[in-house]
Amino acid sequence: MKLEEAKQQFIQNWGVLGSQWGINRTMAQIHALLLVSPDPLSADDIMSQLQISRGNTNMNVRDLMDWGIVDKILKPGERKEFFVAEKDIWTVAMRIIKERKRREVEPILNALNQLKDIEGGKNDKEVKMFVDTMTDIQKFANQASKAVDGLVKMDEHWFTGTLLKVFK
């Protein structure tokens, strides 16, 4: 397989994976393109290589920057902005995990806190069951949040060393 064919296949597959993870396919494809590009790319480069519109490119690059996995750089003497992806996959994974926690887990925890404060008598069977269920879900979500925090704080080498010991 030639390099260009392999790159295209990777970009397509990363796009499919991204959509399965809840990320827009084009955003994942732009990320894949930047991952495999040895040099920073301009919006025009991205548009040309992926055959997408300027608006689609700009919106998705901005989202990737918000996730902290793509950076904008300026080249001396160039008016264009260029973009580069974080190449360290461990760093990419940790940034994605942190962002998903912020966007998904934290709002659920906030909502669960509010849902436990409902009106009704303490002896009301339905109210008690509802509050107990919300408390159980909240405990689980808190544990998941703590586990994510622990994972993010881990040192890559410790994790890799531990993983290798498990498989030995």
C-alpha cells in the first residue's frame, strides 16, 4: 500500500470511529489529517485535501482547538493561519477524557444534586424511592468522575508499566 492510500484509509477510518464516539465525522477526519501531516496545514490545505467547505473547515478546526487537541500556529511572513494536531496520543486521549467529563459527567452531577431536592413527605414511598435512586446514580457518577480524575493524573510511564505487568 502506498503512503497516500494509507493516509486516506486512516482518515476515513478515524472519521468513522469519531462518529461512533459521538464526534462529528468531519471533525474526526480533520483531526486525522492533522495527525498524519508532518507539517502544519492551513484551512485551504485542509479544505483541498478533504474536499470540504471553508465554513465546515473553520467550524471543525475551532472545535478541535476547543478540545485542546489542535493548535493554531503562525508562520513568519505568512498571513494564513496554520494548524497542527497534538501528536502524543496519550496527551490527546487525556484531553478528550477531561473535556468529555466536563461536558457530560459534570452536568449530570449538577442535575442529580437538584433532583434530590423534591417536595413530598419523607414517608411517601414514591418520593423515597426516587430520592434513593437519584442518590445511587449520583454515587456511581461521582465514582466515575473520581476514576476519570485519577486516570488523567496518572503518569504515562506508570500506566504503561502497570499495563505491561498485567499482561506478563
